[in-house]
Amino acid sequence: MTDATAVADPAPEPPPDPAPQAQPPPGAEPAIRIAGLTKRYGSLFAVRDLTLDIPRGSVFGLIGPNGAGKTTTFSVLASLLTPTAGRVSVLGYDPARQPREVRKRLGYMPDILGVYDGLQVDEYLEFFASSYRVPKARWGATIDTLLELVDLSTKRTARVNSLSRGMKQRLSLARALVHDPEVLILDEPASGLDPRARVELRNLLGELRAMGKTIVVSSHILSELAEMCTEVGIMEKGVLLASGSPGTIRDQITEHRQINVRLVGGEERSYEVADDAEQAALLRRLLDDGEQVLEFTEVGDGLEDLFMKITTGEVQ
Amino acid sequence: MAGINVNVNPVLRREMVERMRGGRTFVILTAYLAVLSLVLYGAYEVGRNTDDPTQTALVGRGLFGWLLFFMLLLVLFLVPGTAANAIAGERERQTLVPLQVTLLSPQQILLGKIYAAVAFLMLLVVATMPLLSVSYLVGGVTIGEVLGGVAAVLFVGLALGCLSAAISTFTKRVQGAVVMSYGLVLLLTLGTLAVWGAYAMVDESRGVDEGNPPSYLVLANPLATVTGVVGNGTDVGGNDSPFDWFEELVLPDEFNEFTGEPTGDAANGLPASFMWSSIGLYAALAAGAVALGSRRLRTPAPTER
């Protein structure tokens, strides 16, 4: 490890990994398993050799610039597109061969919002409840629960075309939940939302995760993904460049961690360590030397910094 | 929408709820009935210039013929425009993908749209029954002919609805689907007559004198299908409707050399085989269109649908 000169303005702390919720039993099959997924249109590879496991009960964020292959990946998972090569499994079912089984268990919210303007909110959800073969006797209770979950109870009899964009996004999420799926695929759910609406959506996703659902979400707002995701994947030009928790990705691409230390009296120092052992040894050494340590903080790249380091910014 | 406890296609139910809201359906229905009422009045005024009670039946038959013809024209005008919106409209509104990831099959989605178009068509037809009953009351048509004519118009509308909806599955935009659907209608109505006319001209130029060109050349013409059901070959004169003109056009000129009266098909109208062949052709086209359109909508697919 090396000593560095004291820094006047320490780098912002990385957002903490979200607190783990109820975890599936160890060894449980991943909710989504992707092995060598490739989707090609002529000479263009929309997705190239993607391999990824998404654990049950996790919130997985897929990040990438436009044209990275996120929506194509989601379309394959949602049984809309057939892969050119590779194997995909959603809760043990292949979306290409068993689309009905996947659709019973998966809710998909595409990035472009389309609703039936001529319907009321409750009629809209009734239509999709009917389309998902939800028993009619359960429609009332299901719609009540969903509207309360997405905070649209007061808009039950309002026309869909009278809703704001944020309300339509929440209604679209309610539509994806109408058949109580185990897995949710959300493509840019916060797109076009104002800050308050984004916070509300983030809280809503937290509630869904607490209900045990597996959520796969894509977004361009990296700070939000960092706050709500247990794991992330970074894609560019159809290729998965890195995946894992933000901390794991950081360790993969940076050789050293930066440790900021603040001592009594205001002195601030910065050190570089290679791993947990060196970090622990540094703290022990400082205390053994009689230093009065007020703060001992790992400073790492945020998700945005990681994204900028990993990707090249080129699009296909 | 949950009040009716019947297992109805969800797409059909949704379409009917949306269609019956707002004033558009009311406006279309009113305009449709206004046009047909004018046709009825015009046909009656033209045909009623006689005190001969034996001619009253001809007046009634003329009323029925013209009313049914304009019903057919309005169906040819309204159905393609409505059905062409079926899938292309869902694509434009970005509502097709949420439908495709439900448990509805491609056939259910497409048929729900077609049923909705046909339901609208049936609304128009039922609304026309009081006007048609006037021709029945005047006389000259049987109740079987009235019901048969209405059924034939409905059948043609259903078949065109299936074809237009299938076209809609191949286009990204409603405008393209509408243009192609109306193009198909023109091909079936005027195109078949053009082929028939060209055949006749070629025959004449070669000096062939074998009567009219074969009637199967106009088998796909919607007018032919309805004429096959309601035509009776009688040389009515004076109160001829377009169905009678069509019969005179396609039937061979066969006349009794002594009396000058039409004989054979000219007397009896288009043979039943023609009617059933035309119905069979439209049924096959409609079934093929639904099969093709369903296949087009099927997911997962190699490309976005």
C-alpha cells in the first residue's frame, strides 16, 4: 500500500449496496439463466454471447447506451423474440419453446408506453386480467390491491387518457402485475418521469422486491439503479462487459481501492489498498501508531464512473 | 365491463366498449341510415309512376334491389377502413406488445378484432331492417330473399373484414393497411369486371361468338356473391337494380326465337353452382387470411412483430 498526500475534498462515497431482503434458500435455481445468448439480424449482432444468471428475489439492473442490446435481451426473455443461438430459461421454462408457461409467470413492461385511451383505469386492468385468464371472481380484489399498490385508487374510474405520464407508467406497471408474476421485466420504467415520480417508482419497486419478486430493470439513470439494484450488468454493442454487485464490478476493474482517513484535528489522508486484508491491516497499523481515527472510509467509483470506465461510448 | 357474465373474447369486449363510447359510432350510423333512406325514397319515386297493381311488385323488388346494393356499397366502404386498423392500429399505439405477452393466442387477438368489425357491421344491418321491411311490405320480394340478401351482404362484409385485418398484420402503419385494403376492394369489384371486359374484347376481336365470357371470371366480385343469392334472372325492365344489370352482363344471351323471352340461365338467373362457388371462394379467402394473419402475429418470432 502507498501513502498519498492528504486530499482536500474526498471523493463522494459510493452508495451503499441495498440491504438484503428475504433471500431464497441457498442453492436455489436462478430465476433467469442465460447461456451464450446471441441475437443477430444479418451482419448486425444485437446481442452477442450473453451469459448471465439472475438470482431469485434480486433486483438486477441492466445498463448500457442506446443500442447496447438491453431491449433485445428483454424481448427474448419475454418470449417476443427467438434467439439466434444460446439458451434462455425463465423459472425453468424456455421462452422460445414454452412461451405460455413463461407468460404466466412473467410480467413485462416495455419502454414505450401504450394504453387504450378510451377505457377507464379499472376497465383497462380488467381487460388484461381477462387476457391473462385471471378468474373473474378475483378481478375486483386484484384490481383494488393493484391500484392501492401503485397509488391510483382515486383514479379508478378515470379515463386512461386523462392520466399524467407518471400515472400511466404506474398503470402500466399494475398491468404487468395483474397476474401476480414471479418475475418482472421493466424496460426504462422511470423514463420521462419527474423526480418525485421517480422516487415513488423506486419505493414501489422496493415493495415489490419485499414481496419476493425477481425484478430486472433497465435505466439510463444510473444513480437510481445503484440505489435499488442488488446486482447490475453493463452492456455495450451487444456484449456484457461486467456483471455483479457494484462493489464486485469495481474490484474487477480497479487494481486498488482508495481509503480516506480523517483524524482528530482535521487531518485527512488517502491510502490505496489492494484488498480486504490490506484494508484491515491499514486500520490496525494506524491504531497501533496511536493515530486517533475519526473516519475510515472506502471511496470507490460510483456506478456512473464505473459505467464510463467500462464502456467506450460507441454504438452499433 | 364486468357486468355481463359471458366468456367473451377480451379483445372483442374491449373493442365494443371503446367503439360505443364517444359520438363516432352514432355519427356513422346516422349518416349510413340517412344515405339509405335517400336511396329508398329516390328508388320509390322513380318506380312508383304506375297505377297498375301488377307493377307494384316490381316497385318493391326495385326498392329492395337498390337498397341492398347501397348497403353493399356502404359495407365495401366502411369495413375495410375499420378492419384495416385492427393490428396496425395496435402497433401505432404501442399496445400490441402488451397484448402479445398475455395468454391470448394470435388467433384470439386477430379474431377479436374481426368480430368487433363484424359486430359493427351487424349493427348497421340491423338498423337497416326497418328500411328493408318497406320493400317487403310494398311487395315483390319474399322474406327469404330479404334475409338471404342481408346474409349475403353480411357474409361479404365478414370476408372483407378478415382480408383487411390480415393485411393489417403486415403493415406498420394504419394508413398503409387502409390503402391496401381499399386497393383490394377495388381489385375485387372493378378489377374482376375489367378482366371480364378484356376477355370479351379479345373474343370479339378474334371474331368468337360464344356468348358472354365465362362467369367464373367475376366469381370474386362481391356484387356477384350477392347477385347469386338475390338474383332471379327475370327481365324486370324499368325497375332494374344493379343486381339485375350484373346478371344481364354475365349471363349468356339466350332467348326463345319465337317469343323473344329469355331462356336458360338468362331466365333463371345465375346458377346455384355460381352462388355456392362464390361463397366458397370468399370463405376460403377469409379462412386463409385469418390463418396467414395469425401466423404473422405469432410470437416468439425471429423479428419484432
